[in-house]
Amino acid sequence: MSMPCSGGVPAAGRSPMIRFQNTLTRSLEPFTPLDPNGKTVKLYTCGPTVYNHAHIGNFRAYLFEDLLQRHLEYRGFVVDRVMNLTDVDDKTIRGAREKGVALADFTKPYKDAFFEDLHALRIKPAGRFPSATEPEHIARMIGMIEQLVAAGHAYQAEDKSVYFRIGSFPSYGQLAHLNLEELRPSGRISSDEYEKESLGDFALWKAHDADDGDVKWESPWGPGRPGWHIECSAMATGLLGDRLDIHCGGVDNIFPHHEAEIAQTECCTGQKFVNLWMHCAHLMVDGRKMAKSFGNFYTLRDLLDKGWTGREVRYVLLSAHYRLPLNFTFEGLAGARSALQRLDEWQQRLAELAATAQRSEPSPLVAEDKFAAALDDDLNISAALGALFDLVRDTNRAMDQGQISPEQARGLLDYWERINSVLRLEPEAAAVPAEVAALLDERNAARAAKDWAKSDTLRDELLKHGWVVKDTKEGTKLTRTGG
Ligand code: AMP
Ligand code: ZN
């Protein structure tokens, strides 16, 4: 089912047509939030480990989450989203030691760079970005571990570290669909990342050792630091509550990270932690996952330095379905550049036609909102972009034949603005040149004097300079016509 685009967004919570693939059940499920009012969606997304610049594979995950958030908002939901920053773990400690600097000094530039990259890629910032080392979160991690020890789900071993006893949680392995009969637990694992084959009790609290330098916190088990998995459980429940609607990450997070999060959290709260688990497939290079450890990665900065723009990278990473692996190539980036040019030219043509329209009128070419209907279907972005480019083709053809009125052109631009709140693919904002600013001032003065003829002449003059004026309730808005 799809919604007529002129009818606005449906009421939140009444969106039985939205379906997402749940990693936990391996099936497509209708989406309904926990909120009894059907309005707020609690979303937790695992953020970067700040030991280096994030690579564009990481950003594929964050862009999939951005698409998810923006589409839910398009459908009228309010998304309460948390993204953590992992600023203490095996990798950050190793990096700080190698550089001979304090942990916080080591991670700070990577945190700053991460926010710059989010901005360049037009990713909507989460409502909160907690860092694992903030005292309130460390206190909560210790509190959760105490609770797990008291209930027999965790124990302190001879090495002084505290481990989660996976045998105490019968559904351990449910997310990764592990067969515990075949995979015999093999002792304890203290590292933050490991393969399924080395299944075992995992570290909740790591006793301080010489390699940790001065990175340590006091705890009931002696000085040490939290394991990576408990960090996310504590920050998610601390900021969003015991139950979440959606938890996301890349597929490599499924095991052990998210499996461990479920075990720890549910043993503390006695409730189902997450209703919907969503994971994106990897960004690949020549058939291999893009990863720092393989050395086959590009950061956003690498690509900007080569002359590509944030919006082109956004387009490439967003335009493939999140559950399909995506191969990164420079041909793909060139394809993004021409697709964006096509969109820019279409908007420019519409803007020129709409310049004389006093109002907006729906176009019969968008009798239904195929774009949003495609995203309702497990974020089917390929179908959504397909519908958009069909619209571009059809309206270009209709404009060639003089079949689109200025009012309909304005209606089409309004529709584009709505779907662009999800896509965010508009041209880069350009600085307003002085002569254009002067023309705008003159036009505002003409409008104030109710000299409509002069105001219209000045609007046409601005259009000749490549700028579209739109009079809205909030005031006059000026936008570039093209790219
Ligand atoms: P990390 O900084 O390694 O903890 O990763 C941050 C996020 O990026 C996690 O959600 C990972 O699953 C995701 N990620 C890492 N590499 C890739 C990749 N090549 N493609 C897509 N997502 C990735
Ligand atoms: Zn996490």
C-alpha cells in the first residue's frame, strides 16, 4: 500500500505497511514501536571505536542508520537515537600506548574528525553521543556487572577479571544462530573481538595489567576497565531504558558484540532487550570487507582530497540495499556524480518553470508516493531511487511537451523537498554573491511597498542570476537553481 503524496504523512504508529528484516528471527516483520502512543522509536546504534579515522565502510553502516531514522521521521515517528563512542577498548589503549599519550588525548582528535565527517556526509546527528569513559556510564557498567555476579551469571576468575558465564543464559547464540551443541565452549575469552569458533565466557571487567598503563578504574574486583560489550549495554539502557525498539550495526557486530549485549542486558533486566535487530552488509573492496586491519580502506578525507564531494560519497553508500554487500569502486562514484547531475538539472528546470507560480498544485505524475512505499519495504532504496528517476524522466518529457503548469512544477518541487528530507542529496549550499543579496534586498523593499510588478521583475532578475526566490510563511528563501 502506498500513500498519496498530497495527503501528507500518515499518523505515527499506524503504519502497518512498514516492514523490516529482523536479524533475530531472520524474517520480515511489521514495525510497531513499544511506545503505547505509537509515536516515539528508541534506536541504539553502535558508533565508532575512536582509534583512527573512520573509513567509508563504517560510514556505510551510519548511512544505513541515517536512512532508517529519516524514513521513520518521514512517516511521522519521533526517533530517540543514541550512538556511542567507544573510547576505551583493546584498540584505543594500544594506540595511546604506541603514541605515548594519555587515552583521552589519543581519542579526542578522532572524535572531532568523526563529527566533521558526519556533517560532510549529511548524517543527522544522534540525540546523544555518549562516550564509554564518562563517569556515569562507567558507574552503570560496574553496577550491571555487580548484579550479574550476584545472580550467578558472572564470576571473577583467577586472573582477577570478571567473566560472563554463557552457560547461565540458555538462549545464548540466538542472534548469531549458533548451535551450542556443536560449538563446545572453549574456556574464557578476554579480547573484545573473536570468532564464533572460539566461543566462551567473555570478559565483562578486565583486571588491570601492565599493558593498560594508567587506564584503570576502581571496582569491587580491583582496578581494571570494562569490556567493550558491557559498555553498549550500559549506555543503551542508561539512556534509553531497559527495552529498545531497534538496535543496529554492521553484520560483523552480530557476534560476539550484540550476542553478548543481549545476554548481559537480559540477565540484568529480566526483559526482552531489543525488539528489532537490523544489520547492514559490508562495504567491500575487490571481494573483501573494507577494514583497517586489511589495509584496503579509504577514509572520507582520502576521497575529498581526490576531488569527490560528501554528497557523492553519500549517494554511493546509500544507493544499494543495506542487506546487500556493496563493492566500492571509483566507477561507482562517477555514476553517483552523473545521477546527481541529472537530479540537479531536473530541479533547475522545475524551478525555472515554477518561478511564476503563486501556489502549489499536486501533479498527476505523483498520484502515489512510490518512493516512500519502497522504503516501507525494508528500506528498499533501489526501488525508491528507481521511482524517483522514473519521475524525473516522466516530468522531463512532460515539460518538453509543455504539459506541466508552473503550479504543478511548484508541487513537484514541494514533493522533491519532502523526499529529500530522507535523501539529503541537494546541491552543496553556495554562498550568496553581493549583487544577488542586493537584488534580494530591493525585492524585499518592493514587497513591503506592495509593488508586486517590481517584485516580480526582480524575482525574474534573480532567476537569471541562477537563484530561486520562494516566499514562505517563515519569510523569503533563496536557493540555487542548479548544482
Ligand atoms: P568499529 O569502529 O570497527 O567498531 O565499527 C563501527 C561500525 O562500522 C560497526 O557498526 C561495524 O559493523 C561497521 N563496519 C565496519 N566495517 C564495515 C564495512 N566494511 N562495511 C560496513 N560496515 C562496517
Ligand atoms: Zn555496540
